[in-house]
Amino acid sequence: MNSGFRLLIYAIAAVLLAWLFITYFGPLFFPPSDPALQIGAALDEAEIALGKARTRNVLFSGGTLIQGSSFDSSLRNVNFMCNSSSICCPKGVSCSASIEWDDRKIKINETRYVKTSARCSEEEGLMLCRVYFGEEPAQVEILSIGSGEEFDLSNGKPEISANLKNAGSQEMPQGAIELRVFQLVSNSGITGEHFMGNVSKTVETGALAAGAEKAIPIELDIEEQGSFKAEVRASGLEAGFDEKIIEFETVGEAASCAASYCETPEMDSGVCMQKCYCTGCAFGTECIQKAGAIAQGQIQGSYALGANSVQFILEELSC
């Protein structure tokens, strides 16, 4: 083998060894950045994208102590959470695990990479931020709001479907969807908004596993024609929040709920019962109110059999 070829082989081997060292061992000796700087950068990103976790893999040296007060300001308050059972001590407890922590400080007991996420919300001008160490936290997302751009009221009340996803690595134990509905009104060519408190509502979503999706149907108590806007906010426990806005119109006439007729009262297991029927009711409670006026006797109790059928319990003398 001539000397030139031998030098080429040596050069290739040297480059390969250097690459292996930089890739696998370099970060242990030359950290890419101070952990506090990386946490600060993640917090700055989280303040821009409110409700969304901003995650990075941070290399900590053993013995590192980070204080929440280091990131506080007159406009921001920061607390910590270690959320991995495999590397975190119980909150406020010293142990042999990799991380000791409480709400305002965290101590890394060994040199290692730790997945670190920051997420913020705003309340009365103050940024309330939490930094998670260990695993990427649950993160609720609104994938879409399934609804027609136009609803025909003659087919019933409008219904939308909020399609949610937990994009994080941990379960969202509970969540909710808050719906704020506005009627869009035009006056002299200027469009305004009228908040509809009687239509706006909050719907519980239940738990959502990591990576799972769920469709949440939401019926809107709108019985009038017009143009509307809905602000939809999905949030979850330790799962942040997501927001979307939709606009839609209603046309047609809402079906009018009215009592139709009642069957003859009869005794059933020693109780006087009477079935009554309605038309155009969206809920059994509406039918109970309407049909109660034509029930044949003193009503002692009632329950809905469906949207347009109810069962009344009457005084015994009515049978």
C-alpha cells in the first residue's frame, strides 16, 4: 500500500472518530447552552404561543440548581413541575432519583438530558408560566370544529362537533370546552356583536389519553334566524388550551313545541299513570311543560320518555 493511500485511510478514520466523539460525547464536555438560557428561551416562546407547550431536550450537569425566581419579572411568574415517575422524586422530598423539586426550585442530581417544556397563560396582564421536567405534558388541541356554514332550524337546533386531540405524552385527566356565542348584527353597514349568554355554555370533555382524539357534540339553543360567531376554547388539567372561532348562519323556522294529546289514565302497579304526547319539542322537559296543561288530573310527578312523549304520575282519584 503506497503512502498516499495510507494517509487517505488515516484521514477518513480520523474524521469518523471525530464525528463519533462530537455526536455522542461532545455534549457531555461542551454543553450546547446554559440550561437556564434554554429554559428562558422556552418561556419566551411560550409567552408568544399561549396555552401551547414549548419543549426542548436540555443537558443538565449533576448538582445543577435552578430557581423559579430567576425567571420571574413584574409581568411573569414561573413555577416548576417534575412529571416523570422514573426520574423525579416526590414533590418536596430528597431521594436518589435524578431530580429533586418543588414549585419554585429544581435540583438535578446527575448529568443527563431532561425533556423540558414551558407553557404560559395570561391573567390580568400577568404571565403565569409552568416549566415541566421529565416528560412532555398533555396538550389539548382543537383539530377542527365540524359544523355546517348554515343550519336549517326546521331540522332542529344547531349542533357543532369539536374534534379534540391530546398531542402530548401524558394523559389529560379532565377537560372542558367553553363556548361563547355572539349574534352578528348590522347597523348602518357596520357589523356589531351581541353576546348571547343564554346560548353560551361549558361542556365537560372527560379524560383524553396521550395521542388520543375525541369528538364532542355541542347543541346550541338557538331558535332564531341570523348570523352568529362562536369562540371555542378547549382546555384541560395540566394540558394547556387551544382556541378557534367559527361563524355560521341559521335559516328556516324552528319547530314549535306544543301538546298533542294524552292517553286515558290507568293504574300501573298501584300507581295512576298517564302518557301524553307533543309535537315539535326538542327536549322532553319542554313536552312536560306543554303537556302538563292537558293532563287529566293532579300531577304528582313526571318523567320524559322522549323529546315528544312523557309519563305523568297522577293522584289515584284520576284513574
